[in-house]
Amino acid sequence: MKVNNSKFVISAVSDKQYPQDDLPEIALSGRSNVGKSSLINAVLNRRNLARTSQQPGKTQTLNFYLVNTDLYFVDVPGYGYAKVSKEQRQKFGEMIQDYLETRADLKGLVLLVDARHDPTVDDINMFNYALCLNIPILVVATKIDKLKKSAIGQLKSKIGLSLDLTQSQVTFLPFSSETKINIDKFWKWIENSIK
């Protein structure tokens, strides 16, 4: 997909605020500081459209980004960050769950995991939860520019020990926001998911 224009549309906390134009939506999920904002900026070829933060856990709303006039990327709050209170985490969880389980326009989920580390318990829980939703899932291993080439080759089998990448609705993709490696495969998955 060629991105001609993209823009931030709204930060929403409930369905009353979600866009009502029935365009397909792709949710982006992952732990705090995994690189969601960097990925959004990289694939949309925009420097600061999605704000990257030095403070993990800062995204506290569902952020909708319009891509051309074709679809929305929906950046959901990161999980697993200790400085966010238990009460806040529960609130985020309910908001995310409500969106993922009830949004008819949701066509797929991009789950970001840090390529440098094994998937966390939160990553595994999110992956298993997404499987239950029965939507296409793209597991993106971020920050692969920080790995040795030999480690990249073993990445799928390493992550596959924690996440069942053999499921029919699951696709796996190593990615770097710095080098934009596999960006064409990312867009191919998006196009197939929103058809």
C-alpha cells in the first residue's frame, strides 16, 4: 500500500468517541516501550505523527490514525509497566477489552514483542486473548537492528517457544523501525487483513 497521507484523528476512551465512518481498523498492541509509536511513524513515513515517549506507560487512550482514506491504525495503551497503578491498569484493560471484543470495524491485531527478549507473561496473555477473538494476528518482533544476524535467523523459533506461531490466523514478522526491513511484508499483511 502506498501511503499518500496520514493523520492523527482522535484519542478515545469509549465507543461514543470512536470514528463512525466504518473504515477497517488495525489495532496495535504491546508492552510499554516496545516501539509501537516508532513502528507507526516508520510505516507511515512520518517522523513524529505518533509521539514516542521517554516515559513508558504514557499512552492512556485509544489513539486513531487515519491512513489515506482507507483504514485506521489504533494504538492501544501499552501493558506491563509497573509505575502505572493497579487501578489504572484495570481501567486500561477494560477499555482495551471493550474495544477489541465489540468493535465491528476491527480487522486485525498487530502484537509487538521486543526481539531482544523472550515474550513476557503479559505478551503471552495478550497473544492467547487475541487468538480467542478469531481475527488475523501479526506478531512483529521489533528492534531487530539491535540483534546479531545469527540471532535474527533463530528469532521465530525462539519466540515460538512462548507464542504458538503455527496457528492459521497468525503471521510472524521481524521488523526494525530504523532500517524499515520487511515494511513491504507488513503492508501486504495489512492489505490482506482489510480486504
